[in-house]
Amino acid sequence: MKRKIGKAALILGIVALIWLLLGMINVVPFLIELPQETSVRAHASLAVIFLLIGSWAFWNED
């Protein structure tokens, strides 16, 4: 189960990272709006959160 969560989180993290890069060059719109934060920072936080969950899932995996 932990490995499945990790794979899903890594895939979502990569998608969020690609979305962030495409949003920075105005190919796709940013859809996440956090109060008192820029759109780029909100999307970068989303990518980091998913990648952290993914790394947790593969920690000490034999």
C-alpha cells in the first residue's frame, strides 16, 4: 500500500512540476489561488508536497 501511495504521489508531483513550468511560460493557466501567495509559489508548493510524499513511501524499502 505504501508503495502504491508513493507511485501515485510521484506521478502527481511530476505532473504538478510540468504544470508549473508550463504555467511560468503562460502555456497553461495557474488554477490554484492561495491568499497572500503568488500563483507560482502555490504550484511549486503543490509539486514539493507530492514529491515529499513520494520520497516517504520509498524510504527504507527493501
